[in-house]
Amino acid sequence: MKAGLFVLVGIGVLTLVGSLVFELPGTRYSFSAVKPPIAAPADESEPTRALAAPPVARFIKAPGPAPEGMVWIPGGTAVLGDDEGPPDEQPAHSVTIDGCWMDRTEVTNAAFKKFVDATGYVTIAERTPKREDFKGLMADVNEIPAENLVAGSICFNPNVDRRALAKDQPLWPLQVWNYVKGANWRHPDGPASSIADRMQHPVVHVSWVDAVAYCQWAHKRLPSEAEWEYAARGGLPHAIYPCGNELVKDGKWTMNIWQGEFPDAHDVKDGFRTTAPVGSFSPNGFGLVDMAGNVWEWCNDYYRPDYYRFAPLHNPPGPSDSFDPLEPQSPKRVQRGGSFMCSDNYCRGYRVSARMKQAPDSGTFHAGFRCVRSPDTAGATPPQPTP
């Protein structure tokens, strides 16, 4: 919600109040201009990365039959991150992950509807925001016009002014996005749209808070960032994408992304202009589908660009707090996997090592989630933290 508040609804022009106070979904940035605070090791004489081999993973074999809709991710060790990627993907490091169950697909509209029907839950995008929700993000929340305090979410701006897309204008990506009144999981493209013919598409416009609520109802949890990347790699040690190093195999696209020059031309070579029904593309080595493209997926972790420097080598849980150098006043949670909006010229978030972040109370029309469940032998599923 916060990610799109300062949009003049109905005009498609983004208005910033004070500093940049919302995420640019799907965009990659360099952190070279801002030095974030770093949690240094207790002994600064120690190297930034421990080189000892991680312990042997537990739960390599599935502990019984699979829960409905889930596949077993065997415990093991893999190199996560990318030394040639953006700074927040560095350094590449060996991590050992315990086995867990993971949803084979992203959570669908049909599954999310069952949750809402059973609980009466109302997503953040369906709630009318209040000025006090934005305290700390700007000097005076009373400056927010009343007409901007409307329930809605972020969509693609089809009327983007392409004359303003010159790469020498640092804020040109802002015009790609539009805060749409009435956009939510039931109405993914705005109030006139419906999910009636999209029940097997991934649910979108769900915030991290909404995803956690679903997980608690389903007796599951969101994956850690390390669990997500380990699972996305599907046992391929050095692959760029979940299914290998090729975007196109045997003449077929391996994922749902943007083909063409974003945002001017979409060739739709993969067959889907926006979301695709889950499972429309081949699974990776663990049997998971849509781990690249389709929609960004929430992880449990707070986001920090420096976390890989000091992350534990066994089941890293994510940092204890968040820091985004672009918006240091706004905590962020991690998203992974890219979406149908990602393209070679704009956002290569469909790489298995690519990281994204978003405010936990904000959703977009190209972000969803999938869940995991720890094996019964590891104890009860822990409660999710609050944002």
C-alpha cells in the first residue's frame, strides 16, 4: 500500500512527497553510491566469510507421504549468490539447507479464495489507508491529499509517457507503475477486472503480511531466502535459471517473462502477456514450477544488501533487521524469482540468484508467494514474525 500512495489516481502521474518513499517493483539498482551500515563480526580480525564446510544436512529423505500440493526438497549443500551479480548477491557462498516440503506451485487464486472464505480475511490492498499509516516516511503526513487515501494497489501503467524513458533520467521507471484504486487480489487489473477465468493463476496484490496470514491458516510458513534459492536451483550446481542456462529450449520458453524492449514492446513469445496458469512451464529438478518468472515470491527474510557477508552457513534465517539504502526509513522483506514483467533490458530477476525487496505491507500486480512446511520430526511450524 505504501509503495503506491503518492500516485494521482486516474491520471497516471506519480507524485513524490518529500523523498522517494516507495519501491520500484522489478527494478535493479547499484548500491555503490550509498554505503549501508554493516553488522561487523564480533572479531573484526576474522575473515568476512567462514571457509569451513557446512555440516551435513538433515532430512535428506522425505519423512512420509507428501502433503497435498507439496514436493519434498531434500536437504543438501549448494552455492548461493553470484560473484558476478549485483553487490547484494555477493559473495557466492556455500550453504547447507535441511529438507522441507515446498508448494509445487505458487499459491493460486483458488487456494487463496478458500482461505478468505474460511476466515473472512481482508487483504491490505482492500483496506482504506489512513494518514497515520505513513508516519516516519515523511515529515508531515497531513500533506497527503485525502483523495489519495484510497484502497488499491500497484499495476502497470499502460499510458506510460515513453518520451520520459531516457536513461539519463534516474527516475524514469516511476512512470511504468500506477497505483490503481480498487486493484486487489479479486480485481488484479483494477475494479473492472475479475479472477473468474484466472482461478489457477497465482494470486497477486498480496503483501507479505497477507501471505503470512495465509501461511498461518494453512499450517505452513514462508520460505527463508536461502531455502527458496536452494530449492529454485533444483540440484543444478551452477545454473543461471531453475532449468539450466537457457531461456529457450527446443524452441519453447522455459518461463513467463517479458520478451521485447520493456516497456515499449512485448512480443508475448511465451504465450502470456501477464500471469500464466501455474504449471504452464516445465518443472525444475525438484519438481517445482514457476520458480522463475510469472510472479515475484515473498520470502520470510528481512532484506539487507550486505547479509551474505556474514550469513550462517547452515539454514541461514535472514538478518535480524532490514536496511535498504534507497529507503533507509522503510523496512523491507525479500522477494525472489522475477515476474512476467522482467526483461533483459530492465530486470533480470528471473535468475536464481537475483534478489528483490518490498515493504511488507505493500502488494503489486506481479507479486505472490508459495509456502513451505518443515518435516514433522523437526517440531511444530514456528509462528511467523510480525513486520
